[in-house]
Amino acid sequence: MTENETRRIAILTTGAIKTTTESAVKAMLAAVEAAEEKTREMREVTERRIADFQKFTDTLAEHVDSHVASCQAVIDSFDEHQAKIINGNGTDPTLPPEPKIVDKKPDLQPADLEDLKKLASSSVRR
């Protein structure tokens, strides 16, 4: 081989190595950029899901707080009502009112003596 041929082979080999290296670098950078883009997309989706989760959690907490407050109000109302009954300051609306005792004798009419005699004589005949 001549010196020109050797030089030409060296230049072609060096060029191929450089081209291959440049292509590999471009491919690696493209892979990194694609991974960074995917990471940004995943971060956006994750942040949206976190925001949705936080909204759901806040709503759930509000419902739980409301429910607990409602239950506590019922308990307080019941306790207050029971205290009134125990202390004699109120009446239980579910119980019927106590009956009033009336001290009144029945209105009796004097019996007709003739009617009693007829009644007595009719019962003896039988």
C-alpha cells in the first residue's frame, strides 16, 4: 500500500469513527431529552393527581367534620332533653300525658219503685 492509500484509509476510518461517535452522542442526547420530556409529562400528571387527591381529601374531611358536628348536636340535644326530664324541667313528648283524676260521683237518678217491683216480679215468675 502506498502512503496515500494508507492516509486515505486512516482518514476514512477516522471519519467513520467521528460520524459514529456523533451519531451515538446525538442518540444519547435524544434519549435524555425524551426521558426529560417523559419526566415532565409524568410530573404534570402526578401533580394533577396529587391536586385531585388533595381536593378529594379536603371534601372528605369537610363531610366527616359536618357529620361529626351533626352527631354531636344530636347527642347534645338528647343530653339536654334527658337533663330536663331528670330535673323535672320538661316532659318527654313521646309519653302520653298523665291522666287527670276527677273526683266526681256518677250522676244517679233515683229508681222508680214501681219499675223495680215489676222487674222483681218478672224474674220470680220464670
